[in-house]
Amino acid sequence: MSAARERAGEFVEKGEKGLDRVLTTDREIVKEQAIIDLMKHGRETQPSFVNHDRWERLQHEPGFQRLNEAQREVASQILTNRDQIQGIQGSAGAGKTTLLEPVVKELERAGNEVKGLAPTTGATARLAESGVAIETLQKHLQRGETEHQHSANRVYLVDESSLASSRMIQDLTARLQPNERVILIGDQRQHQAIEAGVTFEQLQREGMATAELDSIVRQKTEWYREAVADMAQGGTAAGLEKLDGHGKVHEIAGEKERIGATVKEYREWSQGTGNRRETEGRHRHAGPCQPQ
């Protein structure tokens, strides 16, 4: 069926991603181009959130002093940027929440209303740790145009942007008022949207001003950070080899025992009795798990 629809011109091939062919439609291409055009038309159209002198003073305040060098550089890029749409590309464990806490406070101090959006409830919960009012992106879009009957400057922080489809991002950006801005936050190497579109990745390719935060801070041991960085960049084998070299990969041969250990650890994690953060020694190479 799909081959026949492709021959009929309904699908358009856009090259390859990995080992898979990428097919799209003319309608989707138009939608994606509209988002790219909005991003480009919004360049240098806004005042910076802080000027140079203010940023120099901010670096001596407690919230920014707690940031590492990479986090402070990203904060500087975000706060001094003049684009209506900009991004933060950050690996898992790079400290985005820690970074956003002082940034959100400074955005609000500068007279902006800051609103957090994300395509999943889990992501909104993480974003809330930064002290920002949050809701799902879908809920925000369902409310329609009445949301924009306000006069305050507004900044939307959209977390897990790689999970947002092109339809969602287009709906959000097309509604932007002159006094509204968007900061897209995510990691293009992680999961993509279930619906069509890889908008966060496309906008970066098309030149969206993007501050990169790739220095992993969640893991404190150097070799452990290196292992996580390997896996975050697609080097799963190299990452597992580092973990195995430090005795942190455990194999459970029996299928029944393997499933039982997985269930037990998940229950501990979900009930809060286990460690919710990645900890050294909790990685388990279980092998294939077949349903009973």
C-alpha cells in the first residue's frame, strides 16, 4: 500500500536517517518550512533580556555562582540573545534544571512572564523544579487564541522539544505575539515525536541560535561521566565497556531470575525506596527478556 501511495506521489523521500528511508508529504514539508521561516524572521527582532553590564554583575550572584563554566556560558547566550525563537541543546545529566533556576528568576526580574511547556507530564514535572509555572504543551494549544489577550512580555520554555511534533511547534510559534518569545530545550539525540516531524533538529540545522550544554554533571566520577557521554552520543558499546571495566555490569543468566530482579528494582524505584538517580553499580546487563 505505501509503495503504491509513493508511486502516486503522495509520499516524498527526503533521504535517509540511519538505516531507514525517510518519507514525508508535501503538506508536512510546507508546515516545516513555515516554522523555519518564522524562526529566521524573528532573528534580532527582540531586545536582549540583560545588557553586558547586567550580565557581568549577575555572575557574582549566588544563583549564577553555583553554575559551572559551561552552564554560565549557556546562561549568557540565552539572556543576551535577541531572537524570538532560540534553543538549548543539552545532554541528559548536563544540569539543565540547575541552569534554568537562576535564568528564570532573572527573566522574571527583567519584567517577563515565564511559562513552562512540555509534551509530556514527566517533562513538565522536571521543568517545575526550575520554579516556573508549567502545563503540557497540548493543554496550552487547546485553549486557543484567548490565551494571548495579555500585555505582559512572555517567555515560553518548551522542555523535551524533540518530543514535540511539527504540528505542535507550528501551532505554538504561529500564535506568537510581538511581545512573546520561545526557548526550545531538548536533545536531538534522544527520542523523537510520535507524530510527524523532527522540528527541534531541523531548526538547529537551519541556524536557530542554540546554546549547547553537553558537560555531564549528574555523574560525579570521571569514568562514569565518560561512559554516560559515550551512550548519549550513540556509543552504547563503548559506554558499556567502560562500565564493565569497573565491575558495574552484572549478568543474570536465568530468565526467571532476570525478570524477577528487573521487577524488584523497578518497584523499589517507583515506590521511592530505591535510588531515583543514576548511581554507580545499578546498571544491569540482563540479556533478552521474553514475555511469559
